[in-house]
Amino acid sequence: MEQKILLLQIAGLGYNFLRNNLDDQRLYDLDIKPMQGVFPGLTCVVQATMRTASLPAQHGIVGNGFFFKDQWKPLFWEQSVRLIQRPLIWENFRSHGGRVAQMFIQQSLGPGSDVFLSPAPIHKHRGGIIMNCISEPSHISVRLEKELKGTFPLHHYWGPFASRRSSRWIVKAIMNVMENERPDLLYAYLPHLDYALQRYGPDSTVSKKAFVEVYSLVGELLRAAQKEKYRVILFGDYPVTPANTVVFPNIVLKKAGLLKTRSVQGMQYPDFYTSAAFSVVDHQVAHVYVFNQNLIEEVRSLLGKMPHVDTILDGATKAEAGVDHTRSGELILVAKQGAWFDYRWWTEVKEAPEYAFHVDIHNKPGYDPCELFWGWPPFISQNPSRIKGTHGRVDENEPIFYVSDRELPGNPVTLMDLSLSIKSLLDVRVNLEEKLHPLPCE
């Protein structure tokens, strides 16, 4: 088959930020092409659209988390590939012998690729975790731990210790897999720029330093890809823009009696079974699930009065935005520029649930960027005003981008176009193989 492909996603790197931080306006002599992102601009949504060339209304990944109606609770960061409800763009390619790898991609576990690698820590009953990765084939994670002299540094992937060490390890792992497994398509994700941008905002010196670090890592990957005869397609998933305002939809719902809580030793936990509505927040987007359909207009009116809510999507407007799926909230809030949604429903720290003070991405029923900061006593910060960068909106003046070391078919102008271009590259390779090695006639 033709040259292999490394598809690299840089978390939080938007077109404007990239151009503002490059001296020569090119990325390692590669042209930077702007394109429109997918709504909402969130990690899991972007990755599902990239792998299916479809919108959330079709593939069903409407956020980093959503309300699972069969379990009647919100869940975030679930990892099964079976959650994606559309065919992956490489299925025909794989059926003809092509091999695909996914590294640190959400919803990648299961039969969707030949190779995958993802964090899979073991939480110990008496506290603490065993840092570990899960892989297919299973020997890859064992080999990487040995050859990279240690397992993946999970504490540097997310939380108050999040740093370049996570991206550094991932880069080494990508190079190792390119050299050993040699998949035809390798889709990978570099995370750490996003952390600096959310903590300190895109105009901070810390974020600019993090960009320099990522740029250096990208250079290493480009050189390794050239050595291993991989072509490279690199893209940014969403722009992180300045944040200065926090919005609390669940506090509003609770004060109106629509969100019920139960008290456990003075801590307030949401009671989804008796509540009429709950807002699953995710950066600048909030899926509002209204469990009593007769109350939709009341909830819309109530939340529409909150300052810094830009738009409320419902049936028709959800369809226009490409998010009209059964997993979506009956209403979807979009924050104004500079604002973002916080998951809290309590107003006194003493009422906060126990998980609020810890990195606990699977138990919290909403995204909590405060996990990037320590508080005092030394637990997770309870001060959301510390967050200086956010994302989720899709605005024409804040595009994303891609670069490619060769021209791509179709001249992509949207993320979905880029996915279709990659699918076209894979399908061309299948057609070429069929011409070179036709099946014998019966």
C-alpha cells in the first residue's frame, strides 16, 4: 500500500492562537489552512466527527458526557467505541487489510481499530490509584512501560499536576508504535496545551510557553514520521478563548425547585429520580434535560433570564446546529463569548459533595475545570473564577486549522470535510490494491 498516515490532533490549538504565536506563519514549512469546527467544540464530539465524517445528530456523541437515560444519570468520559453510532471512516479500508491505530482517543476501546492505547488506571479501595494503560494488542502497553522507562504519567494528563510530561510520553509512544506496529493510519492526540489555555487563558505567557513546548514535540514527530515513511496530517480541534464569567444553571434550577437534592451528612447530592430538570454542563455548552415535558417552556424561560446565556437550542434549532439526537438535552444552552457553565448546584462550600474536592471525572455529573487547580486545604480548588480559558462555541472569527505535508483531496473547509478527505485517501489505497492484486476469477 502507499505511504502510511499519521493523523495528529492538538488539543485546544485554534487557528488564531497558532498564527499569533508563529514568526513565519507556517508550521515547519507547512501551510496552515483554516477550517470551521464542529459544534459543540468539545474533545469527544470532535473525535467522533473526525472518525465518522458525520455530525453529533448522527454519531450520537453530543458532548464529553451526557445523560444516560437507561441508567438515569449523567456519565462523562465513557470509553467504549460502541457509543459511536455511525460507521468509522476506515471500516472499508480495514476490511481490505488496512491496519488502523488509535492512541489516547476517546471512545476508542473495542473493535473499532487494530491497535489502541488508552489510560486505564485502577482505583484502589483504600485510596490511591495504580497508573496503567490498556492496549490492543495487550503486549504494547507492557512494552511501552518497559522501553519508555515507566507507565503513562496519568497525574500529568489531567488534574493540578497536568503538564507537558503527558504529551512527552505520548510522543515517545507514537514513535514507538510507528516503528514497531507500523499501522497504515495512526490517529493520536496531544493534550497539554489545552491545560495551560484553560488555566491561564490564551494571552498568558504560560500558554505561550506551552505552545513552544508543543511545537517542539510536533517537530520531533514530523522527523520521526519522515524516517518511518509516514505522511502527516495535523489539526487543531477547537480554539480556547478568554474566560471571565461563570454561569451556574443548576443553582437556578435548584432554587426553582426543579432540581432536587438529598442531604448526606450535610452534603448535597443530586436526586435525578425525583428532579424535574438537570443541566449537564460542558465548558460553554449545557445540555438541559427536562424530565417532565410539560415543564420545558418553564425551564426555558427560567434559564433564559440568566445573564451570559447567548442561545437556547430546542428541537428545530438543535437540528440546524447538527445536535438533534436522543442523547441531547431537551434544551441546549450556549454561553456568550467569555462565559462558561459550571456544574455546581450548591452555594455553600460545606454543602459540596465529597467528590467536589477531588479529581473525579467519572462521578461528577458535569465537567469541572477547577480540577486543574489546587485549593486550600490541599484539595481541588472550589473557585471557578480561576479559570481563564474556555471553549465549546463555534464562531466564524475563531476557526480551527489543519496542515498536511501533501495536498488533500477536496480542499477541506470544515472538520467534516477533513474527515472525508482522509476517508478518500484510504479508499484510494483500497482501489489501488484491488487493481494491483485483483481477486481471482471463479
